[in-house]
Amino acid sequence: MNERRDQIVSIVSERERVTVNELSEILNVSSVTVRGDLNFLAEEGRVIRVHGGAAIAKPGMKYEATFAARQRYRAAEKHTLAKLAATLVEATDSIFLDSSTTALAVGLAIKSSPTIRNVTVLTTGIWTAVAIMDSPHIHTIITGGSLGGNSGALNGPITREILSKYNINKAFVGALGLTIDDGLTDNDPLEVELKQTIVQNAKEVIAVLDGSKFGQIGLASYAQISQLACIVTEESAPQDIIDALTNQDIKVLIARHE
């Protein structure tokens, strides 16, 4: 799978823009498989999703590929997910939001809620902190640590040490992939270590994932299915995986598109 994705990046780099159908013919795989690979690569910032296919993330477009473009990618789904996820937050909660664009959407949904008051948000996302810091109802804490380039993500030993000292009621986390056997996975070893710390310290871990993440597998696992209190997803999530999760008594909330 990783070899095929590397091949996709090479093809897109050579042509600068390529369609799903073209990749399907070149690689001799289904268009569904190609779309899944492109979604995965877009989340990593290695390509940029465009209508009907993908374009290369050029060096001069680094910020676009690593955060701004990811924020626009599946923006409607993230907005829908975030609104539902925010309903799980209660007054006086202490919550964690990671550095993902989905977490930023959750932060904005909490900020705009007329009923959520006196909430403490601990985050490793610089852009999330900036987006919610002017809310009178949210106490925002940035963890500190090493800043990961244009992604706006804080990470490293200092970050993990700080996080281990806080009591977190609810941790809202994203992932590159979710499977029944591997749980939540990511490709960045530092991000995996960080999220393992969060999972160990949070009273409830809530995964917020759009349907494209189901069935995908990253480099390493940071949470098993049994460690999750809830999964918030949307209508495109595969029904067979949802059924398998509910059979293991995992609460699954499905956001309906507006």
C-alpha cells in the first residue's frame, strides 16, 4: 500500500495534476482505492486534492499543503462533525484538542455554542488556540514544546511532560486511519507518542473522523478501539465498520449532512 502511494506521489509530481481515472488505469486498481489513497496523501500534505483528482504540493505551497489546504479539504464534513462533537462538551469541562484541522473545527463549534460556558481547552495546535482565544467562555492553554514548521503543531518531550500533568475530562483526537484491529493510527512517530500520552491521561477519548479515515492504516497505533469512549463520524463511514464498533460496545455518533 505504501509503495502504491509513493508511486502516486511520483506520478502527480511528474504531471503536476492527474485525475482519479488516470491513476486507476496506470495502477490497475479501482477508483475507490485511488480516492482513498489520495485522501490519505492529502492529509499528509504530500498532494493537494482538486476536483476529480490531485495536484502536487509544490515547495512554494508548503503552508497550503500542510494546513490551509487541509482545512479546506472536506470542509463541509469537518463542520458537520465538529457541531456534533461539540454537543459532548459540558460546562466546566477540561478538554484536549490536537493540532488537526478537525480539532480546529471542533474548537470553533464550541466557541460559537450558546450553551457551553466556562470550558478549559488544552491544545497542541497554534491555529486552534488563535481561533478560540478571544472567547470569554473558553480558557485556552497552549502546551508549549517544539513547533512543527508551518503545521502549527506543538510536539516533543516538553509537550508530553506538560500534558501528563493535566487532568483531561475529554480528549478530542483525529487520526490518519481507523481499523478494528489497529485502532487509531498515525504516520508521524512524534504524533503517535504524543497521542499515546493523551490516551493514557484523559478520562474519555473521543475520536472525530470523517468516513475517508475508516479502513486506512497509518505507520503506528496510538489507541486501541477498547480505549475509546466515543467515535464521531458522518454518513460516508462504512456501515460494516460501524457495526463492528457497536458490537464492541463503542458509542458511534453519526453526523448528518445539512
